[in-house]
Amino acid sequence: MADLTVKEFMQEIIAKNPGETEFHQAVQEVAESVLPFINKNPKYRETKILERIAEPERVIMFRVPWIDDKGEVQINRGFRIEMNSALGPYKGGLRLHPTVYLGLLKFLAFEQVFKNSLTTLPMGGGKGGSDFNPKSKTDNEVMKFCQSFMTELFRHIGPNTDVPAGDIGTGAREIGFMFGQYKRIRNEFTGILTGKGLNWGGSLVRPEATGYGCVYFTQAMLKAVGDSLKGKTCTVSGSGNVAQYTIEKVTQLGGKCVTLSDSGGTVHDPDGISEEKLAYIMELKNVKRGRIKEYAEKYNCKYFEGKNPWGVKCDVAFPSATQNEINEADAKELVKNGCIAVGEGANMPTTPEGVKVFQDAKICYGPGKAANAGGVATSGLEMSQNSLRLSWSREEVDKKLHDIMLAIHEQCAKYGKEGKYIDYVKGANIAGFVKVADAMLDQGVV
Ligand code: NDP
Ligand code: 2IT
């Protein structure tokens, strides 16, 4: 059989999924890593495993009608992409953001399959959400939306079927409203969502897990080249869940975070974001739901309207906002300014051209599906605790998270080592692929 080229493979993907540009981007990156491996292993080629992984097992799209505080009817579109269940129940977050459409969630669901495989826990991959914009909505409006969303979603999920969680725009408040509605409809208290409140089934360290895990992974990358986070200046984008706990852990490990951002712009605080300043950010973002600009006003530092943080000189960068937030020019700027490591808290935050810049410069580059897997891994730990009807201590969960991040680093190194350099993109893609592919082979053509 002649080798299957990335070009041939992508032509079919693009023809079958027109206009879904983020999905094409995510599939192409995996195909570039995995096709050479598949071509050498005919059992995967003959059984069209990658073609099957790129086709969701099921896509659910639905109307989400609700009534706002003025009494006006609003209509949003809800989605759940049940991508792959070879390794366990579908698992992945729910994104609430006006840019949500089918192609965006398919990219996230596709990435999730490989990420969840890397965690070593029994979880398939999925993603969902809606084009609902929680910003500037009242708590009552958010509750009305969440209840309507769950009124359709409930029939598709379950503790052994599909277990959603948070993502952009879906935090503790939204998970609470959705859980309440599920329980009311089904008359059942079960672990159908993760990221739940700590006193009603949530796991300790789940709120912190994505940020902490990303820092643990970055620390492992630095250790592999004989370095550490101690004394390093770090830039962070975003100011939500992932950004907040990235800052907390970097600071605990002796690094200094100097930026934060939101869709309005970036703040630069050269003195570093201390524990006290972080507490202010958490109140500002999680309770008052304000803008990051207010931080600059309070602490008298610079605010760059409409700008991202990548122009600020740093040793380590933690993109923790959204997809494609680092382009080729940003990546060049980072490398030029001496950046030695990038830990992706966000999903696919670097464009393919940007990734190439990092790879050519041979800096430590940890792609999202490896570096941010601590969030979903701890969701897996929450599912285990729910099944056992037990809750583990903070130290226990944190240790398991730390061990999982080191195990992911090991798997990436195993498949991505090229002499002294570790290509974490190749490593994560192949390691993630092999486990899913082997499970699919065992389970027949389904
Ligand atoms: P949050 O909603 O808590 O925070 C998102 C942050 O990113 C906000 O500061 C937001 O600013 C900013 N942001 C979002 N979209 C844009 C945009 N288009 N342009 C500029 N800034 C933007 O989300 P999370 O912290 O949970 O998620 C951040 C990233 O991490 C996402 O890529 C997510 O998929 C990924 N991730 C999250 C996990 C989790 O457990 N939560 C797990 C693994 C990955 P603003 O408020 O102005 O929109
Ligand atoms: O992108 C992700 O991994 C998440 N948003 C977390 C998913 C989860 O099920 O915890």
C-alpha cells in the first residue's frame, strides 16, 4: 500500500467538514505527527483508525430558548459532540462563548480524545457548549439559560455515558445551575458533571487542577533540560480559571508572573502578581465579574488596550486564554526576547506557524493536549470519588495530579525524543493516538 500523505488525508477532511477551520487545523497537526507512524504500522492504516477518529461518534445540536429579565424570548444553540468512547464515557467541557459553532467544538472534542488518552484514566472524549454569552447577564439570566440547556442535554448524558465539565464561560456557578436542573428532571443525585461544588460531590483541587497541572508539566520540561521555574519571569494570558491557578503555582515554586489579560487588553505588573494581588483578581473575575483593566488602575501599572502579553519579555510563557492567541509574529517575539519554555494552559493557543517557530528554536514547547490535561485528569479523579462515594484529601488529589503530569511527560518523551530534544507535539500526538487506536482495534469496526 502506498503511503497516505497528509495532503490526501486533509483533502477528505476539508471536503467533508467545510468551513470548520479550527477543526481542520487540529486534525492536520495530529495527522502530521501520526501519519508517518500509521504508514509504518499497517494495522492502523488498513482499519482506517485515524479516519474514524476524525468522525464524531455522535453530534447533538439543539435549541436553547429562555426568557431574559426584560421578559424577552432569547434563542441560543446548544451542542454536545460525542467524539470517541473507545477508552471510557465521553468526557470534556462545555464552552459558553458567542464564537461557539460546530467546527470550534469539533476541534476541542478532537483534541480532548488524545488528551484524555494521555491522562491514563478511562475517559473517552467529548465537548459541548453554546453561543450564549454569559458576560453582562444577570445571575437569574444565566440560571434560566443553564436550566434550558440542561432540559435537552440531560437525555444524552450520564455517569457511564457522557460527563461534561467547565471550560470558557462555564465555571462553578454554571455547573451548579446545570447540576440542579439535571437532578430535578431525573430525580437522581449522580456524578453527571465534574467541577461540582466541594460540599456536593466536587473534588478538592479540581478548580486548581488545570493551572497547577500546566505548571507541573512545564517544570518537568525544564527539569529535562537541567533548569527550573525558580527565579523565572513568566507571562500569562487570560485571567480566568486556568490563568489564576497558573499564577498561584508559579509563585509557590519561586517564579514571578508579570502579566494577565482578558478580551479587553493586557496588564503588565513588573513587580509580580503576589498572593494578595491574586486574591484581588479572583474577587474581581469570579465574583464581581469585572475587567482586568481595573487591576492596572488599582495597582498603578501599565495597561495595553487590545494587546496580548507576548511583547513582554519573559523566560516562560503560559497562554491561558483561547485558541490561536499566539501567531507567528508573537512566537518570534517571544523567542527573540529569550523565552525558553511555553506551557499551554489553553487549547491550541498557538497557530501552526507559531508552533514551527518554537520547534525550530528548540525551546521547551508543551502543547495544550499534554500541558493542560491536569484539568480533565482531576475530573477523572472526581468521577472515581463519586463512584466510591468518598472524598480524597487535598494532598492525595494533588499528589495524583502531579504523578499524572509526570507520567504524561514521560509518554511524550518516549514518542517524541529526537536526540537531546523532545518534540512534545509529536510525542503527545503519537502516545495519545496509540492507546485510543489499540482500543478501537480491539472493539471492532464500530
Ligand atoms: P475562563 O472563562 O475562566 O477564562 C477565560 C479567559 O480567557 C478570560 O480572561 C477571557 O477574557 C479570556 N478569553 C477568552 N476568549 C478570549 C478571546 N477570544 N480573546 C481574548 N481573551 C479571551 O476559561 P478557562 O480559564 O477555563 O479557559 C481558558 C483556556 O483553557 C481555554 O482555552 C480552555 O479551553 C482551556 N482549558 C480549560 C480547562 C478548565 O479546566 N477550565 C481545562 C483545559 C483547558 P474575557 O473574560 O474578556 O472573555
Ligand atoms: O479542555 C479541557 O480539558 C476542559 N475544559 C476540562 C474538561 C473536563 O472534563 O474536566
